[in-house]
Amino acid sequence: MTRYLISTRAVEDTCPCGTSILVGHDEGRFVTADSKPVDQAGELAALLDGCRTFALVTGELVYRSPGRIRIGLVGAGLFVEHRCTTYRQPSLLERIMT
Ligand SMILES: [Zn+2]
């Protein structure tokens, strides 16, 4: 069952809005994050704004759940999910059908 919850190395890309982003899969979920790392204050601001945050661990974006934040999982940096204002990410169904 876990073979569907893949995690892949994050790769740099450019969102159609022009922002440099990191793209990958985290435990089966397609994720995009702004490529500029943030410090803990930046992460706190993002969390208060309703954004998810990720740690870059062995090249993969790993969701910083409350438990992972509590144990201090940081990896090679903290990244905030990309919240695009000009481009809507395709839904899972749209990605499967194309
Ligand atoms: Zn964008």
C-alpha cells in the first residue's frame, strides 16, 4: 500500500506565475514550495497565514507536521508551500486524466 505514497526528489522549476519553485511528491501528494528558504520566524508567519511548510530532507520536501516541528525536523532548510495567485494547480483527477 505504501508504494502509492511515493516521495520524490524536489526539482527546481518555474511556476507559470514566474516564481521559482521546488516541485516534488511528499508521501503521495504533489507539492510545490517557494524555492527561497525561510527561517523559523518566516515559517511561523507562513503557518499563521495558513500555509504548509516543508523541510528539505535528502533532497525531498517533507511536510512539517506539528509532530515534526516539535522534534525539530529541519533538514537542509525550511520552505513554504507555493501559494500561487495566478495559476491553479490541477486537481488529482485532472492530473490522472491527462
Ligand atoms: Zn505561481
